[in-house]
Amino acid sequence: MPLLVKLSSTLRKSVPGYDPFTGMAVEVTPGMDVAGLLADLDIDPGEVKIIMLNERSAKLQSKLSDGDRLGRLTSYEFAPD
């Protein structure tokens, strides 16, 4: 089933060829959760601090459905002092 993924911050660097303007369409299996999708994208779940699923706050265990929009996957990066 198709899903639109929008990454922000340093997570964009984790996915080769990611386009920040359009995001990326991915195929997920029914019943997959956010953590499973992150694993498929080779993104460490520990790096993700904010998850928005269909414009609402979500968790790593949130199940994905056909046509969902997963956005604002954000990690925090702090500049060294």
C-alpha cells in the first residue's frame, strides 16, 4: 500500500535521493508500524524525536494504513559549543 513520507532535519541525509520538496512514496505492507518503516529505510528509531501521522502526533508503534501521510520525522541536532 502506498504511503507518503516527509523527512526533516538530518534524517534527510539518511535516505539517498530523498527530495525534501516532494517527500517520497513508499510501499508498506498492511499492518506495518512506524518502527518497521524506519527499519526498511535504514533510519535508527532512536534518532527520531517527533513523528506526525496524518497531521497528528504518533508513536513508533502506530500502525500505518493505505494512503497515510507520515511527516515531520524529526531528529534533533545540536551544534557543538
